[in-house]
Amino acid sequence: MTNAPQPVPVAADLVQRAAGVIAARHRGDLAGAEELLASFASEQARTLGFYLLADLALGLVCQQSGQSLDDLVQELTLLVAGAAPPPPA
């Protein structure tokens, strides 16, 4: 079981925006997703928000599934490799 780090209050806003981008895209609101992406103050802030969101999400999946983080990452790596288009020739 993984204890994912809890975001500090300043970073919590970044995480919520990153989650909002994904939720907006999921419901087909591309304009809303773009607007939220543009609301990040910098590329560094956007990267931090999505990193923290991924870290928290992976920790939650590990906690719910009982998988180790290493096993989950290995499974995700295989899924991504299988879904990726072949590199251009």
C-alpha cells in the first residue's frame, strides 16, 4: 500500500484545476478544458498540478486494488505500449 503525499494548500488548487481539465475533456467540453489549461500561471505550475494529480490517483488505485505501485506502473506501462501507434518509418 502506498501513502501518496498530500498536496499542500497552494498545490491543491493546481490539482483541482488539473482534475477539472480531465473532467471537462471527458464530458466533451473542450473549450472548458482549454480555458482551465490556460488558467495555470506557468508551464511549471501545470506540470506540478498534473504530476500531483497522477500521484494521488495512482495512490488511490493502489489503495483500492491492493496492488503495489510498482505492479500498477508495470501494468500501465504495458497498456500504454499496447495502445501506442507504431513509430513513423
